Amino acid sequence: MTEQISHVLLDIEGTTCPLSFVSGTLFPYAARELGPYLERHHQDETVQMHCQAVIEAWQQDSDPQARQLWSQAQKCNSVEVGATTVRQWHGSEIEPYLQWLIASDRKLTPLKELQGMVWAEGYARGELVGDLFEEVPGVLQDWQHQGLVLGVYSSGSIAAQKLLYGHSQVGDLCPLFSYWFDTHSGGKHEIDSYKRICAAMDVKPQQVLFISDSVAELRAAAAAELQVVLSDRDNSVAPEQTPIPTHTTPAETGSYRSISSLNQLQLNSVQPRSHV
Ligand SMILES: [Mg+2]
């Protein structure tokens, strides 16, 4: 018998928020606003700490293009030899390297931190609004009223998740969620991540419904015994979003229940919430 669902764990991109919001809005905003942000905030201690970390990574970066940018910066006397000496950095000194990292899709922790700070300011100024699929706020509110415990599991940082839900098109939706998980709980294709998350929520995996647009994520969650539903917004899961292992048969990939809107899920009321 299928267990009664008490918890709903939600992916964000492709599930509650269009993929285009992240690639078409958030990342271009960060790339455009990073330089001005650094100029405005270069006196801040946290910004300086991340700038110093960027300089150290740049100095050690062996990529020929990174080396070329480093030499150019030295020629302009904007970055000195022996630059790991602590000093105050101006945004214009490190921006060429940061923009190159962004353009090459290179991940660097201090860059990620700085992008997060740029987004936080953008949301606070009202220049960014968390763009959720239309039915999402109402459905999440209904589920919470029914007594379901809601959690987020996204590869974006918990800080970024809270910014998005905290500044949605209908205002702050953060209070609807009891749990927030990112890759600190493990990768989304790993079975153990889902076991860890259920343990953190203190619930049997069978009572948790995980919704995602990625078949690979659903496979891992299902292997950890969670109930799963595929979010297939346009009824055609993009292959690059769902790397299907070669040993998977079409029948297996088609075996997940799929929805194109959260409205299509009828979750029965559950007992009073035991977790806050
Ligand atoms: Mg997704």
C-alpha cells in the first residue's frame, strides 16, 4: 500500500520556477551588475574577503587566458606582483577575471558568493522578482493549509533559494517552507542525499513526495524509497536536463507519474503537522 504523504520536497528550476529565470534573468543580471556592485561596496569587509580570495585564485590559475589577463592587469599596475599581500581591492582590478570566469562558466566559490550578494541587493531594490510558475504560490499555500510539510531541495545555495521565494511575484513565501536543502546535503543524483534529507526532516522516505523535472534526480530519490513525480512543464523533458543512464529502458523512464502543473496533484489532507 502506498504510504500517506506528509512531506513534499520540491526542486526549483523546471519545477516551481522556469529554467529561463535563472539562465535568462539571474545570471545576466549578476554579470551586468557585478562591476558596479564592487565599486559601491569595495569598502565592505566581506566584499574585500571575497576579492582577496579571487586574487589568490587568479594568481594560481594556470589557464593561458587567465594568465594573459593577469599580465595585462600587471601592465596597468592594477594588480601587483605578489598580490596575495592583503590590501584593499577595487572592483575594477578583479572584474576582468570575474567576467572571464562567468563567460567560461567556471565555478569559483568567491565568485558564487559575490553573485549571491549582487542578487540580494537586486531583490532588495525590487530589480529582481522571483518568477514562479503562476499556480505555484496558491498550490503551496493550499498544501501547507492541508498540513503538509514543505521542503526545498535545489542545487542553488539555500541563500539563493530564500531570496527567490522571499521576493516572489506575490511577496514572501519563505514561511511556507519548513526545510531548505542544497548540495551541502549531497548531489541531487545521489541516493544517499535523499536518505540524509529524510533523516533531517525526521520522516520515513515513503511519506515524502519529491517533485523534479530531472529523471536522474527522480531515480535517485525513488531508489531511496521516496515517492516521486516528474515535472514536465511542456510535456517534453529536455534530454540535457535528464541524463538517462544507458541501462534504463524507455519503460522505466516512462514509469514516473508526470505533471505539467502542480495543480494536477491532488494530495489528500494529512494528520496535523508534527513538524514546524
Ligand atoms: Mg530542476
